[in-house]
Amino acid sequence: MNEVLPIILYILGSILLVVLIILGIKLIIVLDKVNGIVDNISSKVESLNGVFAMIESTTDKLSVISNRLTGGVMDLIKKVFKRKKEEEYEDE
């Protein structure tokens, strides 16, 4: 019995070592595939950066135009109310 137990442990250890080596190789293969997918996605995102830059510049231009229009309308409203106040002071 004393001789059989170490032999069984050595066999089980060898089997465990082989299984771990196989799992390690499969893990390396999976990581290579994931790396390829990440590189592919990264290149696609970089190709979309131009589109997003164009959209951003367009929204910036529209923002400037809307700010100018809003400022013009506010100036017009201020002038109208300023005239009404001046007319009220003249009437008194």
C-alpha cells in the first residue's frame, strides 16, 4: 500500500500537468483571437473619427449661428423696450 499511493499521486499529477498545459495553449489561442477582434474594432472606430469630427464642426457652426441670432433678437427687444421707456419719460 505504501508503494501504490505515490504512484497514483504521480500519475494524477502528470495528468493534471498535461491538462493545465492544454488549457494554457487554448487560452493563448483565445487571447490571440480576442486581440485580432480588438484591433479590428479599433480600426473601425478610427475610421469613424472623421465623421464625428465633421458632425462636431457642423454643430459648432450651428451653435455660433444660433447664438448670433439670439443676440440679434435680444438687441432688437432691448431697443423696443428702451424706446417705450423713453417715450414714457417724455410724456411725464
